Amino acid sequence: GMHFFNPVHRMPLIEVIRAKNTDDETVATILDFSRKLGKIPIVVKDSCGFLINRILLPYLTEAGFLLEEGVDIEKVDKIMTRFGMPVGPFTLMDEIGIDVGYKVAHILESVFGERMKVPSILIKMYLGKLFGKKVGKGFYIHRNKKRIPNKEIYNLLPTGKQTILSDENILDRMLFRMINEAGMCLEESVCEEPSDIDIGMIMGIGFPPFRAGLLNYADTIGIDKIAKELERFAGTVNPERFKPCNYLIKLAQQKQKFFN
């Protein structure tokens, strides 16, 4: 299989999907064809969400959970664009389409369970046909190439819930879930090398290149610190979403990095 990324004419990544019985010659042929198209291919195992969407979805759904806890839409988007992302998670979901995002998230939840739980806000928006940019209304109201926060969204949230979180906490919750999921992908051999993830995240979703990729960024933070923060979030926020994976725990215990 070949998985292209939207918009296809701008995003250079292709995930080459290696199925159970795919032989090496077939993979080599598809890799060569991908390069002739001017694309950058990475080989991934045939599994739910493949690689990049599986790592991206926890990032997007965590934004939904933060919103449900009372964190402002624009605040989350600004924190992530300051970090270097091309757009914030709510803007990205509006671009993708809430209907598409909901269906993909629902598929991942059906396979991975509570760890990939769909936030109730996405379900309410899906049922209310607030599909994002293509209908002019999602997390933002889109009009004449401008967007303003859609205050209607706040009426769909639980009443009286207001969590005071620092910008650092918000950033860590968003990024550390992706790092944890990336560790599980390596553990399950969804891809072969940490570099596959870093190339894929930069070329597939626009992860800031100056940070050298998601897992290079993790190495600069320190795996031990990330594992401890995930444990803390597991205790204070949600055990299913934040429990550090065995791959990450092993790296922390052995004082190793993703790239040694």
C-alpha cells in the first residue's frame, strides 16, 4: 500500500505499507516509484493507523480533553505554534474535517481502547455537523480566509469545569503522549528505526524541522524526565492515556536515548 498525506501536492511523505506477505522486491519497487514521484517514503507495518496517524491522533484528542477541562481553544493553538508547529491542533482538525478526524479517532479507539478514547466534544461536534473549514464552522468560524474562535463550542462543554494549567503542562501533555505512542510503535516494530518516526513527523505533519524530529526532541528533554512526567499525568489526569510504555521505561532505566 501507499499512504499519501494531505494536501498531496505539498506534503512530501509517503508511508509504504508492508503487509504480512509483501516481499522485498515489491517494497523496493514501491520505494523506487515513490522517489520518482518526488516523494520521501518510509516503510511501515500494516497496522491500525499505520505510523504517523497513530502518533498524531493522541496529540489531537489530547487537545480535545484540554478543551473539556476549560483550556481556551486559541491558547492551545498558540502554545503549539510557538513551539514550532505550522498550525495549532484545533486549526488542524478544522482543516482535516471534524467528520474525518472523528471517524479515524473512532477506529483507533475500537482497536486500542481507552488509551485512544475519543473526547466527547468531538462526538458532539460530529453529531452537530460542525465539520470545520469545509462547512465554515468547527472550532473556528471560517469566513473570507479569516477565522475566529467559535464560541458555540463552549456551550457544548461540561459546565463549571475550569482547570488552571501552565503553558508548560499543556505543551508536555500534548507532546509526551505522542512520544509515548512513538515508543509503542517501535516496540511493536510498526517501523524499524527512530529516524523513520522523525522523518515521518517532519514530512507528514510539519513537526518543526529545527527540533530535528519528535524523538530527537525527546532526547533533548531526557527520557527519564518524560517517563516521570507521564507517570505524574497518569496519576493526576488519566492512567490509560498517560501510562508510560515499556519501551520508554526501559530507555529511562538504562539511561539511554532514542538515538545513542
